[in-house]
Amino acid sequence: MSSTKFALLPLVFAIAAGTLVPNAPTFAAERRAAKPAASKKPAVEALPPLAGQSAVASGAPAIPAKAWLVMDADSGEVLAWANPDEALPPASLTKMMTSFLVEQALRSGKLKKDELVSVSENAWCRGSSTESCMYLPLNGQATVIDLLRGIVIQSGNDASKAIAEHMAGSEAGFAKLMNAEAKRLGMTNTNFVNPTGLPDPAHKASARDLAILARAIIRDSADYYSIYAEREFKYNGIKQGNRNALLYTDPTVDGLKTGHTEEAGYCLVTSSKRNDMRLITVILNTNSAKARADESRKLLSWGFSQFEKATPFQPNTLVTNAKISYGKADTVAAGLGAPWTLTVPRGQKVQTSVQLKADLEAPIAKGAVIGKVIAESNGKPIGETPLIAQADVERAGFMQRLWQRLVK
């Protein structure tokens, strides 16, 4: 098979121009069903705009997709959304969980970068134009790190199946690992059946869940996250470009994944960092590759223009003095245990209130959680953080405690 047959250099220019069309040969790789030669499929109709909601900002955009959202990556707060919890076909966005499990296994030492993985007949792509392939050789081997790039950049179904069989014995066994990890992360409207995202009636995920997964990748896979920004990967003499169009047009975008099947439509999970703020966007089931890129740009532009970072309290700052019963001291200084930043609507002030645990009694250890600080903007809660004791408070002796009880 000639490598030039699959060369995708023209894809780079098409992506950068934002002019990719659903029927381009390179996009067949995201699993387009074959069309009968004798019939011509009607043009895809534009989806009606789905109005957005936001708890703290006005003017959330309307996006032509079945579901979408914007999330602050630092806090996990969803800033704007539409239909965020409906379980929908995620197509190759599924591979974010596949890659995340590989990354965590590398991180823990269960996998090694140069570890060889065998390619079974089940995993092997037969050169079909109806699915994404890394073009691994049948009965050949590839390293774990090459497979990871093949999953993330080339969206390889063969790479996803091969690593699934290597880690769990089968795709079904790997799906159990995927669902266990989804549950651990708090993905409540997700069920994985396979590591690829190929259609199955039971294979679903929500926009909110996919944003939670993207946030986990950014937070916990720092050693490998740069792969999501790589624009191309050459394997077996075949160079393929990353299908995330925003990587070519917006230098602040550094991930994450595209997806497409007829059932799922065109999907995209994106992450962008500008100055000190990182946003995650998710778009599920829009009607073209161009639309998923354009609408993601729109969401990022809206999010960065409408929100900014705020720091209600600096670390090591006294927040309050908490009253303590039956201690050698009557109060203990309380502050934050870690830096605390919030994403808030631009120009709106942040108010804070302290909520202490009821009936605090000695002994109190330094670092113990004794309450929380709640932040509000425009009368709506926007975040909270634990309130930590800044010193030890020993329990008073019997007579002192008796006196304190009498005084009470």
C-alpha cells in the first residue's frame, strides 16, 4: 500500500482555512457510513440554535448543537450551558477516556512508554475509508507512546483497540475500566461500551461529563497533555493531521479531541488558556466540521470576554477568629489552606461569607477544617473553599472545662 495514498498534507491547509467538508476523504476516518453509489444524500440541514444559560453572566450565546457548555478548568464551574446532561453518542470523544487510562497507567508505572503492544486481527484496520486508522500492521507491534499519539492525534480505532486488549484482555474488559474511572470522576450520565466511540445504542456521554473528563486530563496528565496540541503524527510512513481545526488558527488552544459519526454528528472538546484563565468547551452534534470549529471559537470568545479571575483572600491571610469551647484558648485563627481563585463576570464584585462548623470544641489540630468560605457575585453563589485552623488548640483541664460549662 502506498503511503502517498493516505498522505494528509492538504488537510493542514484545509483545516487552517476552516473549509473542511464532511465528505472529504480524510474525514471518512471519523467513521462516516458508506453511501450508495446510485443515490445522492441530501445536504445536511443546519441545526436550530440552542439558547444558552448561565448562572452568573448574561447574554450566553445560542449554538446550533444538541448540547454544549463552557467550563472553567481551574474550578470545574460550568459558566454557560445548553442541555448539558443528556446522554448522547460521543463518537471519538470516547478516546479521551482511552487516552486518559493509558496516561494514568504510564504515570503509575503499569505501562512503559517503550512497551510493545501486539496488533490482533480484531484491532487491525483493513484500510477501509469508513473509520479512523493509525494503520498498524496486522500481527505487528507498536510502542505504548506511539499508540497514545495514534489515539489522540490520528483518532486511530486500531490503536484504541490494541491498547484496550493489551491492558484489559478485550474491548469489553477495557470498557469496564472506562466506566469505573468515569464513576470515580463523577461522570453520572456516561456509559462506555468500547474504547473507540464506534456506534452502539448503549454507548453515551453528556457534555458535562466530557468536560469533567477533559479537566481530569489537563489536571492529572500533565506529562502527556502536550500531545493533544500536536498537529500531526507520522507512523508506518503515513502522516496524518490532527482534526482539531482550532490548533491551526488559535495559538491559545492546546487540545483536546474531535469526533464524528452519523449518529453523533460533529463533536469537539476544546481547551484554551489565555493569561491566567483556562476554559474548556464541549459541542455535541453539530452539522459539519466547520461548524464545530466555528461554534467552539464563539464559545471561547464569549467566555474570555465575559469572565475574569478573582482572588477573594490571599494565602496565609486571617479570615476570621473562630470561637472554641473547652480549649486552653477561646479562639483559633482561621484562614485558607491553599490559594483560592474564582472565575467571575467581568466588573462584578465578589462578596464572601464565613460558615463555621457548629459547636467547635478543643482539641483542634492545626490544618483541621473548621468551616468554609462562600463567595457570591450579584447575589448568586459562585464558589466555596474550606476554612482551616491556623494553630493547635489544646483541650483545657477538667476544672477549666467545668467552669466554661457553668459559664455557658
